[in-house]
Amino acid sequence: MTQQTKEISKLRTWDAENVLHPWENTASVHDDTRTFVESGDGIYVTTQTGAKLIDGPGGMWCSQIGHGRAEMGKAMAEQATRLGYYSPFNNSNATAARLAQELAARTPGDLNTVLFTTGGSTAVDSAIRFVQFRNNVLGRPQKKKIISRQKAYHGSTYLAASLSGKERDKGWMDQASDLVHFLPDVNPFRRPDGMSVADFLAEKVNDLDAAIIELGADNVAAFIAEPILASGGVIVPPEGYHRACLDVCRKHDVLYISDEVVTGFGRLGHWFASEKVFGIVPDIITSAKGMTSGYVPMGACIIADHLVADTVAAGKDATFSNGFTYSGHPVSAAAALMNIEIFERDNLLAHVQSVTPQFQARLQSLRELPLVVDARGMGLVGCIECRAEPKDTDALTADYDVGGRIDAHCQDLGLLVRPIINMCVVSPPLIITPKQIDEMFDILAEGIRRTTADLEREGLFSAA
Ligand code: PLP
């Protein structure tokens, strides 16, 4: 064993014995086969064994400006040296104040009140807690139910997880079920045979209207929706869905929370997608991930001024007891400001808009592969959904790990993808060039071909 192999093996043991990873399964709790990613440069990351891979998932939909930006390191180091931390509870810091103003300048409507959080889950948590607080202050404590959707993902704190509608995540975990009502899947790919997309859209909007009526508008506080359901499999609702849902919310005095943790910060070619892509001005936007391009943790819950104003106007001397030690952390805020500076200097939003047609065309061309049953996406996010046939018990198991199989082949070929059951997601750093987009999809196509050949060999799929 070489010195380097010994070192890697020691680290693997520590990782397996001492780290409980997110979404750890009891069957793999001491798994020591994870890929260690050690460094990054642009759209590439390098593993501990020296393999250089395209970062297909962009970390976790967050590495917008790409890896290894010296300016980010410098901005954070300067801030840490000047002021590494101070409490946001009774004090403030200039860097966070500057960032709040920059965010407010980029949000739609009067969404100018920024509550800084530590990430996406805490941003969602804070949004819900604000909505509850406001209704208590306005003297309607029964108006508390939140409407969410099947396949939604809003985070992993108790409250954010309770709003998440991915069935696989619920089996072994508790949720605040009484608080939440889930609407059926909005994926047009799953609509009944023979139903038009227009009819499907009408049905989905009616699902929201009917749910509010059934629960009683006096009991429903808010509807929360990702513009595109990201972790649920990049589900793009039919065109016009968000606009129509906002109208339903307005009709019933229900607030609309747009969870832009993934769609914000350039993923769809704009700072925020709610207004620019989907034509809505929601009441609250939640953001995280791309805000710092993943360099340090930070999130924000951005609230419409008029909601704060009427809460204040109620004159109740009420304290909104919500916030975090690290709300508006100066080092994270410095990273977020530098992130914005890089976006603007490098014209990143315009770049995303210009390469999106190529990205989406390459994604759609994967439909030609017999294993692929759907390809969907928007901006620089895409997902392919696969099917293993024939449908017997073994095939069902294969369905579940087909995404993982494709990822394994892609890693051999120089690309990391994000497997989700029978799907694979790509949301690369936004700096990806046209040539690199071709390189990424060429590898993905080959990874799918190799997986198809494996499944055929094992009798789990037939392309014929
Ligand atoms: N909201 C959405 C739409 C997300 O995709 C995620 C994470 O993937 C979250 C919230 C939670 O963010 P975090 O993991 O930073 O808490």
C-alpha cells in the first residue's frame, strides 16, 4: 500500500465511522465507498484519487460561479480578518446591510424586507413562522394551514420537512402533518392518457382552489411552491400555472410563498424567476444556495413590505421570536456580495440566457435513447427520467437504481450527475461554455447507453 492509498483508506474509515451523512440509509451507515471531492476549478472537481470530473449537479444546484474563485476566498478572508462575527440580535453589521439592499434591488414588487438565515430550510422555516406570527398579530390565529404539493422539497428542518411532499422521505420520519395539506402531482408527464395539457393545467389550478374551499379560507395561511419542483425531479408545471395559482391565492386572501432556493440566482437566467420567468410577484421569496454560489452557508426569507407594514400597524408590541446566531453572518454576506459582483462583471445572467437553448436542445435529444421516457428542464437545469422494462419485481429494483447506475458510468467517463431514483439531474455551474455543454451531454448519453446495455444483459430492459 502506498502512503497515499494508506491516507485515503484512513480518511474513509473516519468518514464511515464518524460522519452521519444527509439522507443516510441504515444499510449504508458505515459505507466507506463515497467519492471524496477534494478540489474544484471552474466547472470541474477533482476527487481524492485524482479523477477530474465535470460537476454536473453544480454541487447541489448551487455552484453558480464555479469552483476555485480566488476572489471569493479573498473577499471572505478580508471580512473574516476585519470582523469574523458579531451578534445580529441587538447589533448589525455593514456587510449584511449592504447585501440586504442589493437583494431588495433584485426582488420583484415590494419584497424588500430581508430576514437572513443559515440556508434554504431555515429560510422556509422563517417564512412560515412569519406568516403564523402575522396572523396571530392580525387577530386570526386559526388561519394557519399551509398548502404544499406532492413531490415538493422545501428542506430538512422539522417544519420545512413537513412541507415537503416526497413520499420516499416520509416513511421513517415524523412531520407536523396537521399543519400541511398536499396537492396532487403537477407533472404534465404524469397526466392521464388522453388529457390535454390545458385540461391538466385547469385541473391543477382547481386542486388549489378546491383545497382552500374545503379547508376554509379562514384556516389557510399560505401556499408554498417551488417555481420548478427541483429535487422532486425537475418538474416544470404547465405554462400559466403559477399565475393562475396566484390569482386563486389572492381570491381567498392566502399568501403565496415562492421557494426560489434553486431557481434564484441565475439558474433560469434571472436573479429571481418568479416575476421574470413566471409572471408573478409573490408575497415572500425564499433564497439560499446560489446566493453565495455555495462557498459558505447563507439563506434569506424576503418578505413584501406591505406584510410587515400591516403587522406593525396592528400596534401589538409583538416580538417575532425567530432568527439565528448566524443571521446576516458577515463572512457569508461578504461572499454573497462578491458573488453578485462576479455575476455582474461576467454578465452571467445574459450568458445563461444565451446558452439555455443549446442546453435544453441537447437535453431533449436524449429522448432518442430507448431507456429515456422523459426529458424536462428550463434554464440550466435538466432531468431525464428512465424506465427499466419488463415490469417485474427485479425491474422495479432496477428502476430504483437506474439513476445510480448512470451516475457510476458517467463518473468513469468524467462526469458527476445527480441520481434520483430512476432520474438523473444536471444543473452545472452557470459559467459552463457551449463546448462544455456538448462534452457534458455527450458523456451523459454514453452513460445512459452503457447502462442500457447492462440492463439488457441482465434481462431487465429490452430496447426492441
Ligand atoms: N428549498 C428548496 C427548493 C430546495 O431545493 C432546498 C434544498 O435542496 C431547500 C429548500 C433546503 O435548503 P438547505 O438544504 O440549504 O436547507
